[in-house]
Amino acid sequence: MRNLRTALFEITSRASLVVAFAFLLANPAHAQQEALEQGSRDGSALSVYLVTVGPGALLWEKFGHNAILIRDSADDVDLAYNYGLFSFEQENFLSRFLQGRMEYWMRGFDAAPHIQQYIAENRSVWIQELNLSNSQKLELQNFLRWNELPENRFYRYHYFHDNCSTRIRDAIDRVVGGAIGEQTQPVYPGTTLRFHSLRLVSDDVWTYIGLSLGLAQPVDEPLSAWDEMFLPMKLREHINNVVVLDDDGTEAPLVLSEQTLHESSEFVEQATPPRWMLWFLLCGLALGFSVLLLAHKATRAGWAKLVLSGLTGIWYSVIGIVGIGLAGLWLFTDHDTSYRNENLFWFDPVAILLVVLAPLLIYRVKWAERPARLLAVFVAGASLLGLALKILPGMDQVNGHLIALALPTNLACAAALLWVSSIE
């Protein structure tokens, strides 16, 4: 079996990585069968590794991945336990996804082809051997085997607090007596969930905007190093700083060694989120100026009236639909990181009514003028109120770039509608 595994790696990966991986997990050639059987019973034949996988091309791959690899030299078996399994074909997948009630599950896989799959996708792969006692290795193996049973393998997935990485963190922390939690919870690196979420999707502007809109104030709380380990790369980083007690009671690093199996030439994490505030502000000012200019010309030029109707209708449809979505996430789902979203001040659900009323006002339909003016002023007033409330404690959601886009446009649209309706 060992030769077959080595042959597989020689065919599908770089020879140097294959040799390193094979050497790392190699069977002791001199081990006797009786000793191996005893080692399987008391944990001495076990080796435990944390496998970390870097970001990939697909949206759900951008945050990385990881697994626990247990090498049992007695049985000549390498199993990689993966907590990140889901299926688009599972029952009620879409409704569960929208409601924040996704079910994931875990399973052990033959390690060599499982890891090779990530390398074939050109994703970086690192492997760290953990410094566990024989009894801890055995305890971890037994826990993972129990967790893999059909009645135990499913769990309610949470993107930040209960995912493939936190499950692995917790499993390892459990067998080292809470050493990881004790040593990482007091450490605050100065980051937030928003910081990590936006930096990891910085190559996808629409996902960046979607997360900026949908993530509310709860994701702006400072993270401890323990919290940061919802990301596989941060788990890999922080356990390098954890120490455990050897059998003789002396302190030793939790990580015995680390090896790079593959370094991606394509997918690399950005260190910080992109700084697009100026671009959002320029877009907001450009939209606002365009609306005001069109309003000035609309009383004399038919084409300006048509373009103004289209532009205001499109803008109000955007902020109205976004606002309805944000309110829905807060009121009707389990997406707790979207609760009490301050973006509702600038992306107001009632703006959806102006999709129809604003063009009717511009074309001077009498019955629509009063409600259109009132709603436009309400939307603009809510934008100003949200900005004023920023001075209060607790109103510190990080959304300056969205305010820079929406505030000038909302004010300009309201001013344009008031101007057009005032001209006889």
C-alpha cells in the first residue's frame, strides 16, 4: 500500500513534495507486527498532523480549508478527517442556506488522494506534526471515529463560530486539556471578522460589496487569537505559539515540525482589505451630481426627463431591494452577524416605493407628487440621521465606504425630486 501511495504522488505531484510527504508519513521498516499491534492499542503507533489548505478559485474556497490527519502505522492507514462537507443536492439546500441553517458533516478520507486533490487544484498545502502524548493521540482518534458515526457527523454550520476550522481547533484543544484556548483567548491581534472577510474576497468586487452590505456591527468586535482560528490559516499560525506539557512535565511546543507540500502559484491571501473608500466616494458624488444636472435640464429637455426617471428608478430599486434583503436577514434568518445592520439607514426598504413614484413625479402625475416628495425626503433624512448617530456609543459599524456612496446620492435624488415638482 505504501508503494502504491508513493507511485500515486510521483504521477500527480512534484517529485520533491512526494518524497517529503512519503518520508514524513513513512512506516518504520524495523517495526515488528506485535509492536505495531500494541502501538495501535496504546497510541504509540499513531502520528497526528494538522493539514492546512490555502484559498482556491471558488467562493467557498477563498477562506481556505483544513483537516486532521492521523497516521496509524500499525494498520498502515492514513486518514484525513474533513469537517467541511456539504452538498448542493441535500434536501432544502437553498432554503437552509438563505435562513442560515446549513448542515455540514465530517468524514475521514484516505489521506494521500485527498491531499493530492488540493495540490492538483494549485492550492497551497502545509502539514504540521502535533506534539501529543500517546494517550492524547488515542483519545483524538477515538473521538474522531465517534464523530464520524452517522448519528454524530452532522452539525449546524456557522461561517464564523462553528465551521471546519473551529471544529478541528476544538478537537485538538480537547485532548491537550484546553491549552490552546488558555493561551490564545487573552491574545488580541487587532483584527475583526469583517477585516478577514473583506481581505479574503478582495479579488471579487461584487462579493466584497455583498459582504460589506450584509455583515453588520457584530462582525466589528475585536477578535482574540482563539476567535481568529475560524480561518484555517490562522489556526496554522497560532498553534505555532502554543506550548504543552511533555510526559515529564516540561513545556514543549505543540507543533513538532511543519512542512510545505505545495505552494500555490495562483492563489495568495491578501494581508489587508482593499482601501476603496475614495472610489466609493467618487461614485457617490458622480451619481449625485448627475442626478442634479439632469433635474436642472429636465424642465426644458425631454431626454433629460427620461434619463432622470430611469436613473432615479434604478437607484431607488437598488437601495430598496438591498434594504429589504438586509431587513430580511435580520428579522427572518439565523444569520446573527447580519442583525441590527446600520446600513439600513442608507439602504432603506421603503425606497422600493419610489421606483414607481419618482418617475411619476418627474412626469408630473399629480397624485404621485406628494407621496414621492415625502418618501424621498424620508430616505434622505434617514441617511442624515444614520450619519449623525455615528457619534453615539455602539453605532460603530465599519461602513464608511457605503455611506460615501449612498448618502450623496440619496440627498441628490431627494433634492432633484423637490426641484422638479416645484417648477410650474
